[in-house]
Amino acid sequence: MKKDKIIISLAGNANVGKSVIFNHLTGLHQHIGNWPGKTVEKAEGTLHFKGHTIDVIDLPGIYSLSTFSIEELISREYIAVENPDLVINVVDASVLERNLFFTLQLVELETPIVVALNQMDMAKKKGINIDHKKLEKILGVPVVPTVATSRAGIFELMQTSVDVVEKGVGKPTKIRYGEEVETRIQKLSKMVSRLHLPYPARWVAIKLLEEDEQIEGRIRQLDPKIVSVARKLAEEIEGIHGHSCSTVITSERYEIAGRIAREVQEIVPPTKLPMSERLHALTTHKILGYPVMVAVILSIFFAIFSFGDYTSQLLGTLFENVYSIY
């Protein structure tokens, strides 16, 4: 179904090129303010694409959808409650496994997603080839390779995003945990589904097992028994694994992210860096950078004292000859 106005949020880790993509999309048509009642910066802008007016919200750079920080809480509430038409998950292709940990959490929120596999140029330089079609199949969502700094793939990213919104595709597949965790998630999901929450029942069940204080507080107001059952199930998992339930779930999520990364990545000899980038790497090296800086400064002093007098005499002679002519 064609929508005249579309709301898209950009979500991802810090320093993955999210703001670069935001600036390419919105240009000068953007507004920087604060989230209501918060001191966290809110960046939003507008673009027009093939007859659509698209509002873009650049969410804070975060690494999880827990509530350990105000940025995480803002992002989670916006995606789960405000329910944008689409989330573009910007991923750093050069450190795919680390970024997929956050992607899997977005998948659990069951929101329409398009993955922007950004910094593909850096991945290639590191000798990392990524089969984005295979990643697309595993996650169940479209994956678009991009290089934000050169605008590569930005048009394709927007075209794919609009297609997902109009055609209603892009709902990710469910991430399955180990048997002990999975059976307890399913048991809690059935109980939670009767409450008609703005969140997916499965996601709420996972958060209850992780003892998420905000979710526990909301569920306790509706049905305290569910929180008690969740605590008991979490204790059972702790008894089996010897670690807290939240640690077990986090560990399994990391394991899933690592397995996916290994399936879609191929390590090849890295591309030889241009001379300018090799010099940049040398001069900015945290150890070698200092002796290089000292060597450059000494070379400048040597050049000044070695050739300065000769150059001064040469210029003096030149000006004297010019003066004598006139």
C-alpha cells in the first residue's frame, strides 16, 4: 500500500556511520533538539523520495536495548511504542559480529528492519568479504551494502526501505535460543500474550527472564503472578547453567551473532592500502606516532639551519641584481 508519509528511524552502535547516512538523506532539512523531558540530543529530518515524504529519526548510538542508560531506554521506547514504519539498522561491516549482537535485539522486537551494511570499503581493506544475500536470508530482512562516506548504496537503501514499507515485508525471523531458555520463553510468552501490551509477547518474555526492571514494573501492575513465574523460571536456568539467566541469554545471543558472522564472512588477503592511508596509519599510531612526530620536527629544524643561510644569501643576491637593473 502506498504511503505518502513514512517514518524511518536509524539505529545502531556508535561510530558506524549512522550520522553520515542521516546527513546524506536529510541535508539541510533537519532539526536538532532534545527528546521530551530528556537531555539527550534528538536529530530528525525530512526528505522527499519518489513521491514520498519521509521523516528520519537518528536514534542515539547504543550497543543494546537494555535500560542501563537513558540512550538505550529512549531508543527502545521509540522503536517499540512509537512504532516507526521502518528501522534502518546501520551496521559496521568491518566488525560484523559485534554489531550483530544489537541487530539480534532489534529482530526480537519484531519491527520491520532493513540492514545497512555500512563501511564495506573498510571491511574489504581488512580482507573481509561478506555475502550480504546470505545474511539477508538468515536474518529474514533486506540487507543493503553501503559506503556512507561516498554515498555508495544510499539510493538503493532508500528504495529498499520504501519497498519494505509499501509491500509489508521485512519482518525478521525469530532467533532461537538453547532448549532450556527457549522452553521457558515460550511458556512466558503464552502468559504475556493475554495482556495486550504494545510490545511483542516473546520480547517481553525474554526481558522478564533477564529481570528487566522497567518491564517487570509494567507487568507487575497488570498481573503480578507473571513476574513471580518469570523469576522462578530464571532461577531454574541459573540452576542449570550456574550463571544468572540474563548472563546466559546474553552469552547465547553473542554466540548466535558469532555463528552468523562466521557463516557469511570470508577472510581473504587484505587490500593493500594507498600510500596516503599508510602514512596516516603511521603518524596516528599510538606508539610509533610520537617518534615520527619528533623525527619530522627535527628534520624541519635541520632543513632551516642547513639551507636557511644559503637560501637567504641567494635571495639577497637576487634582489640586489633586480635593484641594480632599475
